[in-house]
Amino acid sequence: MNGETISQFADSFEGIFFLIGGVMLLIEIAKSLLSGTFKGRTLLDIVASISTQIPTILVETFLMSFLYAGYVLFSEAYISWTLPYTVSTFALALFVADFLYYWEHRLAHEIRLLWTQHAVHHSSRQMNLSIAVRFGPLEGVISAIIHFPMILLGFPAEMVFAAIIIILGYQTWIHTEMIGKLGFLDTFLNTPANHRVHHGCDDKYIDKNYGGILIIWDRIFGTYQAEEETPRYGLKRDFDRVNPLVVWFSEWPQLFRDIAKAQSFKEVWMYLFGPPGWQPKAVETAKVPVNG
């Protein structure tokens, strides 16, 4: 085993799950057509989801290439305790990467600047396999940065990036309503039922089930929620757009407006790094209660 074989395995793994996802999407569309529930807007939403790959691929072609090269050079120059290329090391790398993915995902929900990217993935009112490729342009870069501690632990850069690819590839098949609950598997894996919860904007489902492959992290850190009733998918706010450009940059206009009206550096900081929806106390006090 070496870096090349690990990278090839990760690419093959992603390709297989992408193929499975493509077949499942065609089945979903066929079922909707036969039942008469397929609407033109559904097709436009699918196109919008797939279109997010345009800026994502452009960013990954340039920035991710530099990041990968930088990680390799850093590892060679400063990390003398590089771990060996073995099956057990790669299995450990996947486990550690999955743990870091949980925190990457959770932080993307808790820090507004990161949410500007991840909200793209949540902005559809649909749940089908096209959502699996609906990403913000900089999500891959953010993921690579958050997984940098693995380099410091001695994992080769090829293993780190391969683990990231595998974790994302695995999640392709879970963006569907075709598969119900899976019993015992739901207790420790991220499954369609567990991930439908994550995409729900109902109060009980908001900010739950962040896991990548394993759902055990949510159980450990108190963010697990089992699927009960079918979620209402999408963002909490009123957003149901299918224009690709609007979908790509849905969160930026309001962020810029909030920063422009900020009265202090602290407010600018909180608008950028506070939780999504944060407002100064004076603004919060002036708001009319939702139930009022």
C-alpha cells in the first residue's frame, strides 16, 4: 500500500457511490413521473443542485490543488513521525477523519461565515439524490483546513484527502426518501432516516445528526435525533429558489447588509463568527414576538 493506491481506492469508492446515487436519482424521477407527482419545479431544483458543482469544481481545481501540495510539502519538511502506509493506519485515518468531519459539519451550522457555504446544501425543499452534490463553493477548502490536524498527527496527506473523499462519497446514498429506517444500522451509521432529520427545518430536527459515516458522534455529543414524522426540508427562513446563481450565493447578500449596518467591531465579528441569525440585543428587543 502506498499513497497512489490509497488515492485510487478513494476515487473508485467515490465513483461507485456516485454511480449508485445516479441510478437512485433516475429511479426517484421515474417513480415521481409514474405517480404524477413530478413537477417542473422539481426538475429545476435538481438542475440547481447539480449546477453548484460548477463553482465547486473551479475552486477545487485551483485552491484544493495548492492546499494538497502545501500539505505534502509541510509534512515532508516538518513531520518526522509520519505513520506507515498500512491498512490499519488507513482505517484509523478514516475514523479520525470522521470524528473531525462531525465537528466540521457542526461548526458549519454554528458559525455564520461557514454557514454561508453549507446553507447551499440545505436550501432545497426537496429530498432526493441530487442534494448529495449540492455544495457551497468553499466547503471543500474548509474541510481540508479542519482536517489539517491529521497532518500534525502524522497521517500522510494522501490518506487525509482520501478519507475526506470517502466520507463525502459514502453520504451520496443517504439523500433519499426511498429507503426507510434500517433498524440496527440506524443506531451507529448515518443512514437515510438519520440524514433526513438533519435536513429538516422543524424545531425538533434543527442542528441534529451531523455525523458523516458514523452517527455515534451525535450520540456522544448530544446532537442525535431519531426520525419521527417526515421532516419539512430546507432552510428555516422562507427560501425556495431554483435560480442557480441565487442558490450558490443565497446567504451572502444578507450577511453584507448586516455588516454594513454594524455599529462596532464586536458586531462585525459576531455577524461573521457568531451563530446564524445573531442580532445585537437592541435589534432583538425591538422585534415583534413570533406568536404576537
